Amino acid sequence: MLRSDSRLDAVLALFDGRRGELIPLLQRVQEAFGYLPEEAMAAVARHTRVPESAVYGIATFYAQFRFTPVGRKHVMVCRGTACHVRGAPRILQTLEKQLGIKEGETTPDGEYSLETVACIGACGLSPCVMTNRQVQAKLTPRKVAELFSREAEAAE
Amino acid sequence: MNVENLSLQIDSRVVEAPAGSNLLQAASAAGVYIPHLCHHPDLKPVGACRLCLVDVEGRGAVLACRTPVEGGMVVRTDHPEVEFARRVTLELLIVNHHGDCLSCVGNQDCQLQEAAARVGVDPERLARLRRSAPSGEIDASNPFFTLDHDKCVLCGICIRTCNEVAGVDALEFAFRAHPMRVSTFGRKPIVESRCESCGECVVRCPVGSLAPKRFERPAREVRTICPYCGTGCAVHLGLRGGRIVSVRGDRNSPVNRGRLCVKGRYGYDFIHHPDRLTTPLIKRNGQFEEATWDEALDLVARRLAAHRGDRFAAMSSARCTNEENYVIQKFARTVMGTNNVDHCARLCHAPTVAGLAQTLGSGAMTNTIGEFPDAACILAIGTNTTAAHPVIGFRLKEAVGRGAVLIVANPKEIDLARHAAVRLQHRPGSDVALLMGMMRVIVDEELLDSEFIAERCVDFEAFRRSLDGFDLPRVERLTGVPAQAVSDAARTYATRKPAAILFAMGITQHSHGTDNVLAISNLALLTGNVGRPSSGINPLRGQNNVQGACDMGALPNVYPGYQKVNDPAVYTKFQAAWGTELNDRPGLALTEMFHAMSAGQIRALYAVGENPVLSEADSTHVLAGLARLEFFVCQDIFLTETARLADVVLPAATFAEKDGTFTNTERRVQRVRQALEPVGQAKPDAWIVSQIAQRMGAAGFESSDPRRIMAEIAAVTPSYGGISYDRLEPDGLHWPCPTLDHPGTPILHTQRFNTADGKARFMPLQYKPPAELPDSEYPLLLTTDRSLYHWHTSTMTLRVDGLKQLNDRELLKIHPGDASRQGIRDGETVNVLSRRGKVQVEARLTEACPPGVVSLTFHFPDAPTNVLTHAALDPSSKIPETKVCAVRIEKGSGKA
């Protein structure tokens, strides 16, 4: 991505470039790209005249900002109390094995990304994961293996 | 300015401290130790480490570094409560600090050790608190230093240094909260960040977290001057067993206040590089053979004796000392009987010397480096200051931090523009139009200083009429800068006083370079910004001693002190002083010498510390000229591209191996001191030249002792009349310094200008386009620039491994739009062709270059940029137009 990216230009055009706009700006960038690409953070730095390193320092403070792209399927493993006691660690372990990535990573083909969240508010369905907007309920490692089988996907 | 002293009590002692200082400073001045990690005298106090807690009566525990002194305060540094809190804080720092003290660079120079020793720590409590394991994270990507995160105490000094001192902003805290760490943008290795490797953070790290890769404590130190740019930073070379083992900036120097750039701090390996010339070489049957000094000197003396007069030319060196330049020009004039002596100032600031001599009477910086931070406005035009004069760059960024408004005018987006309030990206070569446009606005809006103009200037009306041609629509057409931006810049510059103008090669290296300089001079005069502190016209000189080489008369038209060779009174004086007949015809300029060689008019050349094969525009004509010489002697520290073509090569000593003086860009004459014995049989240049002169039977070359040569310089050079080695301690003197009791002149033209009538001269100007502009055959404009990591033709810097690692090859900077039109990808090898030649380089796509403009340095011998450049000369100063020529790019085929 070069400096002149139309999505980025559209976001930057919404702001005057005042220092105080930094966080809303980063939020809009993340909405547009799904994460904060490095070049976009650099462009935000230029626009607000805040050093790049300071933009990064601020962005890394907030859990809401991501620095790697999310996959087309963004998998959030619930690690709330209810899910935890009903086996969330094993669900996560199985997912990591099935997808070949660690928590916080994205598969090289951009299909899946994996992260853990504190609670998705579906304790009655525990243990559960949420893929994009859809909740998969009462999971077991076996069910996870079926739902997230990359070989099966390839065969489709 | 008198600051009031306040009286307060620290640990029952009554101490005095200036108002505005803080308790930590007050205590430390009184010899009371308060533990601290995050405080540094160069930085604003932040109170991050929480160790400097003290008790103030009636207030309780406060941070000493963040508490201003007040009269009557009662302070206790040993109150039980603060001691308890401090101990816990310190213990928590220690348990997160991993590393073996004995193998640490910081050993015995560590604020954490110091604090632990004074506060006392309990090993049992430490063992209980200790974090399980070190992370093992060490960033060793930079060739000169490492960042060990396990030793980091998160004091933030490196971050604040990078921001407040260097203005680079490479570092910041990231991942705040428990995993907090010092990080670059994107957590990349330091070498991939915007870090400029100046090492200022390494110097200030209170522990051994940021540490130089090579370090030995020196046995002794020698204070001298950095050999790179014209800033003239004072350095202490640390020595051990005949080697340089450490380098540090001199904090007491008013020039650099301890600051150094990457070259000045780490660029010294060239001195003991195996490629150094260690013995004279004589070419026999096309091969160099080692020779003794007697053989070589006798041969040179015999051969030169056959070429006396204007068939001889000497190239002196802006790398050499004043004393050496003096001896070289004296040799050319007295022994060889010619004024054919010049040096590389011809290629950098000849238009400045020619232009400002006409308007102000003196072609040097009017003000000093230390004044910049107090300017209200700074116009930096045609100077990539952070790359070419990094320590002056620090000052400019400091000025911005103190409220100065910075205007950056540069065809490319340079790093300094990040700090600018007004940015002007004008087309290369359109400086006159831009500056005249600004002046038109200033005159039209009556922002000029009429009083200054009436009292101190002449020829204003003629100049004013010449502004008629510079209405803003035309200026916009010529420069590509929106009229609004031109007006903004004009108003900003004219209304914020004092305003200083800084400029460099972007102004001078044009076929109308002198006009550009005159335009700058007009602008400063128009607003009364000359002769006052923090204002002025400030040409940043390139080489360490290019100012001095000019001052010493290593120029074809003037003797030392800019005294004209064709002025009968002057040459009569020099005939008497030097006891010999002198030639009153001005000699040839460096750029004219090569034509004269090609034409057979110059038959013998003595080149000292110059590498014209790489540094001259249109190098093909340089090679053609050198090839026709009957005798060519070259004197250098390495066998340069030029030296290889010589008949005799004489090995010279480096700056660290001799005594003398350099005159920096602000006219400050400073002492250079010998730290090492010359390698092999290398000799100081003054000795070599004097030996040749003596062997040619000349008088006046009996001593090559720099102190005695300086006495002779002072006797014949009015502006150096009061300079002697004893008076140069500790920080040198600014010329003009005419008499022994004169304090030197930091600011020029305060009362009168150095012209015949004492008035400054306005110059009417017209816009002239560059000599060669892009056309359908050569559609791109090539301009030249510099890398922070290299110096000139890189004879020295490519012999410093770390600098080579930081920048190992030439890159053609090209706008992505221009590149994509030809399907050129980033990193692809391309051929760059001009009407004069071709080089093969790697393409680097960057929006720092505007569309239509490409850029190269000339640092790399395997991609000699000056094969391409155009030797169109400025008529009055004879500088070649190395900033503009037309080229086309072809996709590379792998091999050239």
C-alpha cells in the first residue's frame, strides 16, 4: 500500500489533523481496513503531525486496535468463566491445531484469524466461539475439528 | 540576565539555588546525592522513576526533579518514609533488571548501581521478588549499539533524548501497562526504524541497556575537531595502545554541546584501515612501486621544476587544516609562480563567496550556530540539514521546540519538513522565482524594514523594479508552489523576527547559483534580518575546513583573507612578505582546470586530498583532462579513484595524526590536535609540501610546524590577525579577529557592511531556467543529494563497516508514478542515462521525490553519478550545475 490509498484518503479527509483526533482517526482506519496497517499508521502520523513511534505507542495501549489483518473468518474463542470451566482451553488448543496458527495470528491465506475474548455473553451456550457474527454453541474438541477442518474445506 | 538565588535547607544544611531550578538540581549542586534514574540535565524532568522522592516540611513526600525550589523550604532526603518508598521502588526495578554487572558496558558508570549502593538493598527480598526469567530480547540490529530490554529500567531517557535532543522520534513506550517496553514504530528492529544512529540515547542511558557494541575505557583522551562536515563539533578521541577506542562529544563545546551525529561518533575506522597509504608510490611502466620519501620527493621536485608558471595547477583540500592550505597556496604562488590553485569549495559554496562578497562584502555565515534556537523564524532552503549537517539539524529542531516557526523550501520532501510550519516544494532550479515571489509579497504588503533599507542599504529601487516580473501567478507557474503558500512563507518570514535563513547546495549548485545567493541576500536585507542576533544569511559549509581553505586563499583570485591577487597594493604586500616575485593574473577555477588540461595548457597537476574523478560534474571530461597531463602528483590518505591515475602518490596523515586548525562554517577557528602517530610513513600535508618546496630551492618553507605557520598566516591575513594557538583555547575564535586583543566577531555586519561604502547592496534579478531541462528524449530531472551515512566520495565512510552496513549502495529515488509508467519495481536494477553517460543503480520508489524528479547521491564509486551530471557553469562563480540535469531511465539488463 502506498501513501495514496483511496480508502485511507477518505478516512483522513474526515479529520483536520489535530492531535486530539488521533484515536478517532485510528478507529476509522481500523473500520476501513479491519486492522491498523503500518502504512496507514504512518499516514495518520503525517496527518496529525504526531511522530510515528508515538502513534504506535498510543495504539498499542488500547486492546481495541489490531496490528495484523483479520481473516475472512474471524474466530473469537470465549474465555469467560462459564466457558473456561466447561473446557475453553481445550477448544482453543484444538482450534490452534486445526488452523495452524496461534492466538492473535492470521492464516497465511487470510482465511482465518484467531483471538480470545473475555466473554461473549452466551454463557448458557458454553463453551462457545463466535465466528464473524455467528455463535457456535456447546462445543467439544471433536465438534471444533469438524467445524474447522481445513481439509474438508479444501475438498468442497 | 541575573537569576535570583533562593535559600533553602537540605538535610539541615542551608544551600543556595537559583530560582527556577528544581530540588534535585539544588541538592546535586550542594553535593547531596539523591538517587535518580530518569533525570538528565539535557532533558525536561518527567518524574518517571520515582526514586528522587524527598520530604518537604509541611508537604510530605515529593519528587525532587519535579519540585521547583522555594525560599525557606526545609527538605529532608533521608526521611524514613521516603527511604522506605524509595527502597521498594528500587527493589522492584532491580528484580526486573537482568544482566551480569561485570560484563556490562555500564559497569561503574551505572545509575542503578549507584542508587543500590547508596540506598542499600536486601538480597532476600530481591530473591523473593525476582521475575522468573529474563526475556533474552536484545536488539543488536544496529551496527554500533545494542538495546538489551532485560536491562532496561523504563526511565524513558532514550525516548526523550530521541525526541528532545535529536528530534528524530524513533523511540516511544509501547504496550503500556505490564508489558511496557521501549519500542520503535511497529516494533521493528532499530536499524529498520527511522533511527539515525547518532548514539545520543546510548550516551544518556543510565544503565547498560543501550550500549555501544565496541567499548574499551580509554587510557587517555585528546580533544580535537570532527573531520566530517563544516559544523566543527568538538570530540574527545579516547586512546589506548595507539588506537582510538572511544569517541565522545565535548559537552563544553559551544558548537555541539556534546552532541554528535552517526559519522562524528562512529566514523573513525578509516584511520587504521588496511587500505591506508603508508608509503610513497611511484608509477613505473603503469604499475605503482613503493618508494622512499627521498626518491619520491626528489622526483616530484625535479618534475615540477619543469612546469613552473601557468602550466601548473594545484588542488588544495577542504579536508586539510588551515596551515596546510596556506602552505599549498603559498607553494603554488611562490614556488610555481601561478595562481592556478583552487579546491572543492568551487563545487559547493563558490556562488556564496562570489554573491555575498558583492552584497555584504563577506561570503560567510553572518551568525553562529548557537543563535539558531533563539530565532523566531527559520527559513531552510536548499539544505537537507538533518542529513548533511546533523548537529545543526538538532539545533533547528530545538528551535522549533522553543517556538520558532520553520519554513522548509526543498524540491524533495526532506525529513526536516516534518517539523516545518510552512513547506514549499518548488521545482529544482526555481529558487530565484520563489524568493523573488516572496519578496514581491513583502513589498506589496509593506512588510519590509524601510528604516534598515534606508540606513544600511543601497540600490533598493533597481531591485524593486526587478520584482515587477514576479507576480504570484507567474511565480506559481515557474515554481510549482501554490501562490497561497508563497504568500504564507513571505508573511511568516517577514513578520517573525529575528529570522534566520540557512542554505546549502540546493541553492548554490546551479548554473545561476550566484543569482540564487543574491536572492537570499535581498530577502534578508529587505526585512532587516542581517547584523542582529539569531538572524542572518547562513550558508552551511560542507567540508570540515572548507571555510578555512577559502580563508587561506586556496582560491585562484585571492590571497589569504580574500585579498585580490590583481590588486597592486595587495600583491606588493605579499611579494614583500613572501620575498619573491608574484604573478598578478588570477588563476583558473577548479572546473576550468580540466578544460585547460584537455587543451594542453595545464601540463602538471598537484592534487591534495581531492577526488575529482568522482566529485566533479561530467567526470568523463575530468578523465580526459587528467589523461593529457605530463606529470600528476596526488597526495591523499587512500589510493582514491583519482590517485590511481597519478604518476606519484604521496601518503598523507589524517586529521587525527596531526596538529593544526579547522575553521568551521560559523567562522570559528578551532584547534585540531594530534592523537596518534601517522600510520606507516604517512606525513602531514604541510611537511610534504614544505619538503618539495625546499627541494626546489625555495625559501619560506623551513618550518612545517603548524603553530609557526599560523603566526605567518596572522601576519598576512587581516581577519586572522589576532589568532594564535594560545588564544584558541578552549573554544576557538570567530574571524574577523584582527588584533591580539580582539575578542572575535560572532555576528557580522552589526554596524557596517564589509563593502567600500559600508552599505549592503540590493541586486536586481531575473529568473533563469537551469541549463538542461527534461525533454522528450530525457524526460526526467535528475537532482543530487547526500546520505546521512556517507561523506562526499566515501573514501572514508565506505571504510567504516557500520556506516557501510547502514547504507551500502546507491539508490535511485523515483516517484512511484514515474516508476510504474515504465513498469519499474522497487529494488529493480535500472540504467540511468544522460547525454553524457550512464550508470546502473537500484530503484527505490518513494513519494519523497515529486513526480518527474529523480535523485541520486554521489557516494558510491561503482555508480559514479557525476558521469551523468552537467558541467554547465555559473558565469560568476564557475560552479557546475550538479543539482539539475535531464535523464532517462531504462530497465536494467543485469549487467552494465
